[in-house]
Amino acid sequence: MNSYLIKPVSILYGLGNKPAKSLKKISIYTVGDLLRVTSVAIHKALKDTIKIPVIESWRSQANLLQTTGMTPVIANILVKGGIANVQYLSLTKFSNLKTILTAGAGGGAIPDDDQIVFWLTESTVICTKGSVCGTVTDVHSKPIKNAEVKIGKISDLTDSRGRFRLIKIPFRPAEKLVISHSNFFDFTVNTPSISSGYNTIDIQPFKLKIHFSRKKKKLEIININEYLGEEIESPQNYKRTSVDMKKQPLRPNDVFVVRTISEKTKDATLVSRFREVKNDKLQIYTWKVASSQLPRKAGEGSVLRYSGGKFVLTSFNKGIKEFMMKSKRAAQMLPAKYKKPTRENVIKAFNEYLKLQKHI
């Protein structure tokens, strides 16, 4: 599979960071995800804010990126030249394709003849053979990462959301579909449903049962912390739980929403904007503080940032921006040995960051 299919959708031409952020709301994170949803469905999900021809150009680029060696630059040139998918590509004459590439490159280098011939050949194979597109989860509908999905010699590994896509599958003789993962029992489909056509959207769900004898040793522990700058993909897949931090100290530059203010107990309940996935649960952190610590104009629903030992009124966007600026300045002050972005170094660097707060 072309590696560009598992990269963020923002690498496509005409699709910037803002549309990419909107697409995440409908579970489209990677280029390959665009092939799982129709243009009309994306148009409706985005509340008609992006025109269908623009969405179709994104999907056309993604479609062409199914071919080995294709790049976003070349895919964009082909789409602008009227080649909307691999079927159009397979029907294009070599001379016409070379003309389109030459014109689109504007005098720059174009792929050699062998590569162009290969794309013409492979696009024909993709169009004349079948595909299987699906999602692998456990029995609780939580995605399974790095499960191997195989039909004959064609295989793929599931991504962080359990998604996979197999192409160039022969229709006959029919072979078994086998899904395997070290923590789960193998899942076999003797006669898998193979979609015909290069652009058929037919998402199949597969659920694996855990192998309990391996549970303690091999199950991957997921720990994602937004306060450390990490992104939680598909938070709806985790069970939400509220954690009362009680006497735990407030975190510098944290952003809070005021949930309640009690006149009787003279305190307020604050909910941190930064969540954490821990022990397979989405943890929401809450603190109770004396209501006298809040700004005078703060009320239930107000957004606050904790800075310099006091709360200040802010907004979500402004508060998070200020948090990131502070973190960046602190990172510049850290020792070089913490620069390598491993999880251990991130934790060490964050501890240093807390110590440096008084200097920022």
C-alpha cells in the first residue's frame, strides 16, 4: 500500500489545516479515510461549508495515491489534467499522460517512462481486481492497532483506529480472510465479501475476542495526555470518567471551565480542558477551589487560565494558545539531552518545565 494513504489529509493539495480539523469531526484523519466516505456524505457532514467539487478533488487525489510510487504532487497534476481516478488513469494513453505531466510540471522534472508505464499497468490491475475495506475492533468496539489482515499474499496492518484497506485481490479462486493479533484469537472469514471496482465504499466491521492467557503480558497500555501536548484521536471510543484531584496542586497554565459555584460551601468546581486517556478510560480532571480565588466576574461556564498562582478570565482558544506559548518558551530553556522526543524525555522535560515556571 502507498505510504501516503496513512498520512494526514492535510498533505493533499487544496486541503489545509482548517478543513483537516473539520474532517476529524467525521473520523477522517488520513488520506485513505477519504476513500471510505462519499463526497455527498462529507458535504452534508460539514454542513455544506465546502463545495462538492472541492471534496471530489480531494478524493480523486486519494484515489490515485492507491498506486505504488504516486505522490501528492503528481496526483494533483493528474487531477487538474482531468484524470479523476485510477480508472481514468488506466484508460489514458501513454503519450497523453506524459503530455499532462509535462504541462503540469511547468518545466520541472517528471517521472521517467518506466514509472509512467508502471502506473498505467497497476491502475488496470486495481480496476480489474477487488478490494476489502474494514475496521477491526474488540468485542467492546474499541479499535485494535497493528492487527494483520491478510487474503492470500495481499496483507495490511490496521492503523490506530483499527482501519485497513486491501486492494488488487483476485476474485477467483476465493481465498480466506485472516485477521491476527498477538493479544486476540485469530478471526477467519472463509468466503470474504470482496468489492468489485476501484472506488466502491463498503466498510466491513470485524470483532476479535481477547486471548485471556496473553492479556497480562502483551496488551498495550495506552496513555495519552493532552496537557503534555498529545492528541487524543476518537475520544468517543473511551469510557469517560471524572477524577477528583482533591488536594493535588493545580497545574501551571491549565485551562478550566467553571462547572459550579456553591454559595453554601463557598467553593467552586473547576474542570480541566486537558483530558487524559489512562487505563483505557478518558479521564476528566476536576478541582475544588475557594470561590474567593476566582476573578470577580467569573461565573458558572466561565473559562479560566491558572497562571502565576492565580486565575484569569480567558477563552478556550486564547487559553490554549497562551499555554502553548509558555510551553514553547520553557522547552527552549531545557537541556539538550531532553530534546529527543521519546515519552521518557517528554516526562523529564515536563518536570523541568514545572520547575522553570517561576522564571517564565
